[in-house]
Amino acid sequence: MDSLKQKIKEKGEQVRALKAQKADQNLVDSEIAALQELKKQLASVTGEDNSNKSKSKFTLKVPKGTRDYNEKEMAIREKVFSTIISVFKRHGAVTIDTPVFELKEILAGKYGEDSKLIYDLEDQGGEKCSLRYDLTVPFARFLAMNASQYQNIKRYQIAKVYRRDQPAMTKGRMREFYQCDFDIAGSYDPMVPDSEVIKIMCECLTELDIGNFTIKLNHRKILDGIFEVCGVPEANIRPISSAVDKLDKSPWEDVRNEMINDKGLDPIIADRIGEYVKLKGSKELLERLFQDQELCANANAKAGLNDMVLLFKYLEIFEVMDKISFDLSLARGLDYYTGIIYEAITELSGPPTLEDGTKIVRKFKKDTDEFDETTVGVGSIAAGGRYDNLVGMFASSKKGNIPCVGISIGVERVFSILLQKYYKLEQVKANEVEVYVMAVADGLLEDRMKICAELWNAGIKAEFMYKAKPKLQPQFSVCDRYQIPFAVIIGKDELNIGQVRIKDMRSKEQGEGGGSSVKRSDMITELKRRLEKI
Amino acid sequence: MDSLKQKIKEKGEQVRALKAQKADQNLVDSEIAALQELKKQLASVTGEDNSNKSKSKFTLKVPKGTRDYNEKEMAIREKVFSTIISVFKRHGAVTIDTPVFELKEILAGKYGEDSKLIYDLEDQGGEKCSLRYDLTVPFARFLAMNASQYQNIKRYQIAKVYRRDQPAMTKGRMREFYQCDFDIAGSYDPMVPDSEVIKIMCECLTELDIGNFTIKLNHRKILDGIFEVCGVPEANIRPISSAVDKLDKSPWEDVRNEMINDKGLDPIIADRIGEYVKLKGSKELLERLFQDQELCANANAKAGLNDMVLLFKYLEIFEVMDKISFDLSLARGLDYYTGIIYEAITELSGPPTLEDGTKIVRKFKKDTDEFDETTVGVGSIAAGGRYDNLVGMFASSKKGNIPCVGISIGVERVFSILLQKYYKLEQVKANEVEVYVMAVADGLLEDRMKICAELWNAGIKAEFMYKAKPKLQPQFSVCDRYQIPFAVIIGKDELNIGQVRIKDMRSKEQGEGGGSSVKRSDMITELKRRLEKI
């Protein structure tokens, strides 16, 4: 943050100096824009929101927990999307789209305790609708509605979902956010699609280049088996599972209290659970659990453990076992999982750590209900699991059920990690213009328009200045600001003898001169030749 | 429609024959899927919705006016988007993103009579929000919020918008639909960006290949001038303009009645308006209006006419004048336009025509409030105009205003035209898999997985069957169904001597044999070589 403040100071001095020198207005404007970009970054780091300070008649802001993306942020986001989509397509996925809102009853009863976070549309006559909370339930609804055509499908969907949750914007925890989902639907031999989904998760996170990651892995049946073996009454299993799910954010003591005080669990049972859920490891943990005779006598646990043997074998073939942490504390909040569950975390997922290694406890900002974002981590960046009965909840017959397994990548969180780790927003190039058409004198607006039209018709990305008589320097400044590689420069005399000049704007030679004259009729060919070499 | 019924009959017979022959189940399944696709198409043509007929505990449907897109529809949609985006980028546009809902007060007072169509979110505590009605108002809000950084920008945005309107689904008139917006914001010399926006509109519609189109063009100032000259009281100008806007759907008599009976206009004034709004043409109409001394004495009209002179000159340079119809009946419903307005139509835009040339009048389905879709046209497929004061409505000072001009392309309508004109959905290839990895016997699941992982790691799109011991024929069927060009075929003996077989699945040779043996270590190189040639 201090280096950002330093940069702002330097940039401010630069702008003042340019103004004092009466430098070209376009240059000054561009430097001011850079300064404001830096200030905005600082505001987003310090959590200050300047957008509300203007004295307009409107509250000039976006709804809480939502945000705009400017063109540079979009350039990064599109890169993230295209990386993910290329992985999905490499594994044979197709894409579908569903509406942003669903009938309210479609979403009801799918999300357990989190259902309170669903956004409803106002009843303006007609059907009662809610904004989608994830892409999984709409996908299940789609499959059930089209079961005659889709007994199996590998599909991805990238779209926004909505949760009335407490936002932590700089950490990518928002009320409106993109999910990138990939799911394999269909009845197959056990753990084969499951292992491919985890392989896909690894490919995505590796290619997104967000640094080291770990995939926490567990199995709902093992977890349910543990709860049963420990003596949790059946009706209390999902609520207790929800409590365990909080172990990544809260210490065991808090979770234990919730189990006992809020959910009425016997403390002895809670402590037995505590012994299990602290276990994590790899294949050796699996072997250890197989030696737990009480656990292995439980049908659920046994089935889960057998699945894990198969899964680990396949993950070894796919060479991703080094990413896996078999973690009995992983429970996942959603009700609909029935088999393996997983969650990818990075070093930035947890709450920040002090220098002595103690974890910072999540805090609220003074006198508000909003998190102090410096105390919050990014959270898991991808998660998912097997859900074998969700489609069946929508189907009219048992035959209509289709087992599924999938992942969801939280691109907003990936985005926030990339911004923290790699990108300097001000250096991101958003504009793809290849050629700027400019005049040395006399304006020549109509000639510039005509040449631009020729370039467009030839598929070349081109712009000109929307001014009848622009000066030369502002035209050059545009090329600099947007890093446009080539200029076509026209003058009256040259046009009269059927010539234009092409100038490589990346070369250091500045000013009016330079560039090479070409015949107007050769202009397109020459530009294409040069553009190919970039 | 009859040819579709015929196809369904034939396909049905084919399926029955295959079943009778006890053909391979995958082949039967694939034929059944094709049959159901045809039936679905018929249902969408006849307006029947089968999705509601299942006897599930849920109403298994999407909300009224919304729809799912399956993978083949998505393949077409993505092609449409990429065509449009490439045009936008060719003209130097960048993209931004805004939330799907805005604060309710941001949208208030921007849409005139259409404001009643805005979707509100339920008040669940916190801010009052509405789903965006278009992308223009959020863009203006974005500019006003970030005015210090954006005194000018060429931006595009492709996103869904929401209107509680009467849907006509097969015509692409929906409650949730995509808009593709392109706008140029900034203070420039008159009509230069305006002409580029119209050029862009022409490039998009030409490259989308939707057949002939016409751009109806008018100017709000000319229209306001006409209303003033005819004697419309100032307070009544926008309501009367709204009435004129209905002339593309309703005959003059109906519009006249609305003006007189609903909006209290003097019949003499209405008739004077009627004389003007029936005029359409090209440059010669402009010349004719310049000879109308009363009109030219009106400041608004004069300013508009002068703009048109300049615009027509630039449109001639851009060689798009042949697409333009200067049409005084074009008014556009939205309140915020201040300069030129335009709307692109195709032969499918208007209501259907009977054989004798009479237009079918828009009707409701019996006993419902829904349109009979056979009586409804697609409507305009792109539209826009200049809006110089909208950003200012959000800005705190006059300096905060930024003039804008833009277009919005209704891709849903483009999509419906493409489906009617060109595409047979069943032939669209959605899946991009390049190589299918299969075993001739013994299953060899783990070997197939290992080879697939090698292919994925080399960036090759590959799949295998999720079955421990699949038969050969179903594996071949998958290649056929998804038109997968190559298979890697493995057998125990070949693997033992370090070989695999590569088979070109597009060649006619069928069955187990065929293909060429390559060393396992050369497999990737050989596949890449062959894939390059496709």
C-alpha cells in the first residue's frame, strides 16, 4: 500500500510539472487518467469508496456487493475465461445457457441453511421467481426437463449467480459473481468421471497460474458414516455437517459450541466427531481408516472408503495425487452432495497471518455489519462434488434421475488473486486497434474516413480522430496511449500523387517525419504484411 | 412445417426398424435423440410447449418469457457473438461489465411509458434494486460515476436485459434477452461518430448474413420540430412521439385515435402530423423538407436537417447510403434520445403477409393474453440513436455530462432469423473433441485414461468411454454421433510392443480394422500432424 502511495505522489508531481510546462493537453489528460487509476486502486485497497461522494441528485453507486468491471479488468477476465473454456473443451464439454431467474419453487429446499441468501423478484403479477443461487440446480432442472434427450452430457456454463451474503469485495466475495461450472451427467462406472473432474480442476488452476494450490477432498458417505458411528441422530446429520463445514473459518471450539448449544448435540458425541475431523493426509489416512473396525462396519463409511481407493488409483494415473489432501473436516455446506466433495484452496484462501504465524480472526468494520477486508481470506477458489439425487428431485419417475459430478470455479476470487500477484492494471492493454489513420495538415477528414473504411473492409482494426481539423500531436498521443502499432499518415500532396505513408509507431523516431511512402493501392497489402509480423 | 412432420414420420419409422433389428443401443439412442430434436422443433413452430406435461411434483418449466439454450443453439449463438465482437473490435471498441441489477432510482424516469415493464427485486432489507432494462442507462451511470477517467470511450457490452413484456418466443421477443451494445461517448465534431455507428450497424448485419436489411433513420429534432410546427403543446410532445412510434405495428387510424382520444390532441393537429409522418425516402426527401419554409423556420427542425446533410455525406463516404431509409414515422419509444435515431429491419421484421399482400394483424391466442406468434413479426433487429443528456442526468455538474451515440443489436431476433433461414439444428456440431481413445478388447480402462491424460497435456481435445469394459461398437458410435475425426485404438498386444493405432474416423472403412500403427512415443506428433490438416 505504501508503494502505491509513493507512486501516486510521483505521478501527481509529474502531472503538475506537465501542466507547468503547458504540455500537450492529450498527454496531460492521459497522465491524469493514470493518476486517477492509481487513486482508485488505493481506495479499493483501503476499502474507501469515493463513488458516493459526488453531490448528484442520485446515489451514484452500484448495489452493495456488486461492481463494474472496466475495460482493463475485462481484458484480464476474458483471458481467465478463455483459459478455463479451453480446458473444458479439451475434455469434450459443450455449453448450455439457462435464465438468470428460475421459478422460486425450483430453488426451494436445495441449499439447506443458505436458502436465506436467495434473492427473490418482487411479485408484480405472474410467477414467483428467484435469481439463481448457483448453476447446479438450474442444470439439474434442465436435465430433468429434457431427460429424453440428455441421459448424459458433459457441459460447462459460465454465468453470474446471486447471493445475499456479506460481501468482501477486494477478496472476490461478492453478491453478484461469475461461476464457471463443469459437470458430467450420466450413469458410468464408479469414480471414472469423478477422477476426470478433479483432473480438470487441476488443469484449470495450473493454467490460470495462480500459484500453488491444494485440493481438499472428502466423501459425504464417509462423513455420514463418521456421524453415525459417533452417535449423531439421523435428523441432526445435515445440521451437524453444516457446523463441521465452518472449520475452515472457525476454530474447533466454536464449531463444538455450535453443535452443543445451537444444535443440541451431546458433548461426548461432539468430542468423538472432533477426533475424526482433525484428520487429514493422503493414501496413508485411507489405510488408517480401513483399520478402524467400527467405521468399516458402517455401510456408508465402507462404501465411501471403497470409492476413495478407486479414486486415488485413477488420480495417480492422471498424475494429480500430489495436489490432493484427504481432509475429514471438509463437509461443504450444500445439501445436495452424495459422494466425493472437494474444494481448492491457495495460500491466499485462508485469513491473513501475522508475522508470528497466528491467524487473524475475521472482524467487522467499526459500527457496521461489513467485514474488515484485511481480516478476510479469499476462500476456496473452486469446489464441487458428486450429486446423484438432485436431478431426481425434479423428475417424475425414478428413471428420470441422472447422477452427476462437477466443479464450480470462483473466477472472481481467481481474478482477485491475479490482481494481487501479477497484474498492474495500468499496463493492461484493452484496445486492439492496429492502425491509426491521421492527417499531417488540412484535416482531410473525408479522406481519413475513406481510408478507414477501406481498412475496415479489409478486416484491419482501425481508428481515426473524430475531428474535422485535428492537430498532429494529439493524433500521435492517441497511438502512444493505446499502444497502436501502426499509423497511416496522409497529406494533400501525397494523396494527389496516390501515395500514403505508413509509420511504425513502436519505433523511437518521433514527430511528423519518418515512415515509408507506399502507393495507396498497395496500402492494405503492406499493412497486412507488417501486421502479420507482430 | 409439413416437411418437418414428414421428417418426424420418417425418423420414427427408422427408430422402429432399428429396434426391430435389435440394433446397437447407442445407435438407437442417437436416432431417438434426433427424433426428439425434430419433435421439439415442431413444438416450437406450432407454439406448443411440452415441457409442462410431465407429472412431476414441481412445475417443471422456466419462467414465462425466458428459455434455455441447448448446446447446438449455443454453438450458433457463440458464432453470432464472435461475428459481432470482431466488428466492434475492428472499430477500436473495448468492453466493460455492469451488474445485472441497479439501484431502482437509477432506472427511474429513463424509459417513459415503458417503465412499467421494469422487473423489481423483492425488498429483503437493504437497497431497492431493479433488473436492468437495457445496457444504455447502466453505461451512462458508469460514465457519470467515472467521469474523471472517461471523457470518451468506445465500448461494447454484450449482456442480458429484462422486460416484463408480452413474449413471442419463436420471434425472439422475450422477457430475458441478450443485447449487444456499442456506444461512442465523447464530445466530437458533429455526425462523425454518428456515421461510424451506422457503418458498424451495417457491417454487423452484413456479416451476420441475415439477408437484406434496411436502416430506418430519423432525427428527434426534426420530429420535435414537426410536432411544434403542427401545434402540439410542449408537454404533449413525448406522449405524441410515443404514439407515432407505434406506426410500424399499427395503421395510422389507430395511432390517430390514440392521439385524439387518449392524449387529447386536436384532430386538426393530428392530421397535420399525419401528413409528415407518412413521408419516407432518401436525400430527395431531405431536399424537399428544406423547401418547407415553415419547418425550416423552426430552430429544432433546422438543426436536425443540417445534421442530416452532414450525416448523409459521411454515409456516402462509408458507402452505406443504399441501406438507409429516411423515415419520418420513426420515433423510437425511449425518452432519452436527442439526435438521430435508427432502427434496422428485415423482411421478417414486420407481421407476416398473406398471399395477396395484405398484412396480418397481430392477434392474441384464444382465451389468453399471449400473442398468436404466427401473427407477429420479429420486429427491429438493431436500433439506437444519439443521447446527449443521459449521462448528465447522473452527473453532479454540467461538466459531468458526456454526449453519446450508439446501437443495440437484438441477437435473440437475429438468432431466430438464422434458425428460420439457414440452420438445421440437428446438423450443428457443438462438441469439439478431436480424438477418441478406445480399446479393442479387455477394457484397458487405465491405459485409456493414461493415453487421454497424455493427449490433454499436449493440448489435444480427447475423450474416452467411462466404462471399465466397453464393447467396441458403442465406442465407434460415439465417434459417429459427435463427428469425432480421429480414434486412438489400443489393444493389449500392441501396447506390449509399444504401439497404438490411429484411425481416421471420417473415412468410410468401418469395423475393428483399419488405421495405421504408430509408436506410442510418436502418437502425439502424428496426431498433431493430422489435426493440422483438418
